[in-house]
Amino acid sequence: MSTAANTTAPAAGEKRPPVILCIGMAGSGKTTFMQRLNAHLHAKKQPPYILNLDPAVAALPFSANIDIRDTVNYKEVMKQYNLGPNGGILTALNLFTTKFDQVLGFVEKRAPSLDYILVDTPGQIEIFTWSASGSIITDTLAATYPTMIAYIIDTPRTAAPATFMSNMLYACSILYKTKVPFILVFNKTDVKPHDFAVEWMTDFEAFQEALQKDKTYMSSLMNSMSLVLDEFYAHLKVVGVSAVTGAGMDDFLKAVDEAVVEYDQEYKPELERVLEERRLKKEAEKEEQMARLMKDMAMDEKGKEVSFGGKGHTSTKGKKPLRGMTVDEDDEEEEDDDDEDDDREPRYRDDDDSENDDYEGYRVEEEERRNRMEDESLKRFLAGKRVD
């Protein structure tokens, strides 16, 4: 949610148009539904703001305010990255998501004059619902505007219990992944009414009766799953529409209004709680880092206080001992007899002095000292005073 972090929520009282993310299997009539909904809203003098996120669509039957195809060339992406169709769509969507903060900027400028924001997604449903870019786009929009999922279902192809159960399982997975209000839209009701689907969702016995007609190995599995999905159906809004005739569009808009209320009552408080937890966690991490830094600085200050104890010793703060301050073993006997040399203190140099100059001066002094010691030893030998 890095993009989402850059967004700012509208001020209190500012208009927040609902965002409708249209998702559906390939061939479910998703784009045709978008066209009909767009025409219906224009007829009501409520023109929506439309975002197209499908880079592979050849032609749109409606005009999009922001089109991913204007930013990313889908075929060029396939060619440059050596990808197939699905990989090209996913990569194009990822590239577009990197600039989604600019998209939000355009939407924010128009938001006060809008009633609805429609988002058309790629026909390959898994590319949007299970990709990182799809999650970022959904979470970013939901952090700013009342956002909902409109899951488009091909009603004639859902007449069989197996296909119906497959659609419901996929809808369930999307709902629990996005956690935003969810609307089941049974499309193509002009071909087959969706009454059977509503009955199966509300009457458990009716679906069990339909399962008994299925003699395949899937019947027992679907029978078990139907028990699990019974609770899932209770939280869904179901409408039937016809993208061809326009039937059911008003019912769909009523479901959208209900989803906005659900967003304000359930999703928004949860979002604020998560954001507050994240803020407190960041503050705690900053305080911990600051405490660790202060502790390290205190230890550094203690390390600078270096001194030599004992009578007659001087402070060596800011000074370093010269290199090579060792005494040859051959000269130990002479140094024991020489009181002046025994009382010698270590020499130190300032940090600002050149190391080469210090070493050269020390070498000269050492040579002179050894010469004096040799002279003294020679005199003592001649005088018969050499000490064994």
C-alpha cells in the first residue's frame, strides 16, 4: 500500500462519490454491463467518471476518462519483455500502478462534481484480483472513497449446480480478500432469469434438491460446500440485470447506495483502526530508535574520558603514543644502571603532528641515546667497573 500511503482522505463534509469496481469472468458481459450502466447514468444526468484498466481490450464501447492504453502499450510490453498475453496484461497493469498516484490526483479534482466512479478491469479476472497491482489499486481507492465490488455473473452458464458453486466460491474468495462491500450481479437475465440462483442462495433445501439430480463425483463435494457458503450468502447483495435491455439498472443503483452505507458503518471504522495501529507502531519504532541512539551516544562520551592513574603521570587525552616505543633486549642491562633512563616517561605526540616527522625525530633521539650509552659502557669497561 505504498501508493495508498500517499493519498489523503477527503475533508469532513466533502463529497465522496462511490467507486464501483466491475469484476467478472471472461464472457460474463462485464464490458457490456459497463456500457449499459454508463448510458443509464447519462440518461439520469449523472455522468460517471470511468477508468479503464484493461490494456488488451481492442475497442471500448464507451468513452473512458482515464485509459491504461494511453499510458502503456500492451503489445510493446509483450515484445520487449518476451511475455505471453496474460503476462503482458499483468506487467502493463504493474507499470500503470506505479503512476496510480497521478490517477488519484485527476480523480480528486473531479470528485466534487461526480456521483459515480466506474472502473473496468481486465477480462482475465485473476490478473486483477490476485495480483499485487490489483490489491494496491483496490486498497488505495477504498482508503479515499466508498469502494465496492460488482461481481458480474453469466446467468445462463450458472444454471448447473457445479458452475453455480464455482462462481460462489470465487465470489467468496474475492470478498474475503478485498473486504469491501460486495454486490452479486447476475447478468443476461433477458436470456435466463436469475430467480433460480436467488432461491438456491436463500433456500438450502432447494439447492440440495438440485444437487440430488447430479450423479457425478462432484455432488458430495458441493453438498459439503453448500453448508459453508450458507453463512456467506447472508452478507451478499444480489441483483439481476440485462446489459442488453437495461433491465435491473435501478435495482443495481439501490444496491450501490446500500453498499455505501455498509462502507461507512463497517469498512471505514476498520480502516481507521488499522491506520491508527500503523501510526502507533511507527511512533513506537521511532522512539525505540531514538532511545538506542541516545544510549550509543552516551557510551561514546564515556569512551572519550581516558586517563593514566598514578603519581607523576600526566593526562594523555588527545595524544597517541609514538610507534616503535620498544627497548631492545641487548640494552636492558645498560638501562638498569642508568637512573635517568629508568625515570623516562612515554613520549606522546599531538594528533595534529605528522606521523613521519614524529618517527624521524624519535629515530634520531634513539640513535643519540644509544651512542651515549655505548660511550658510558666503554668508559666503565676501561675503568674496570663493568657490571656482569
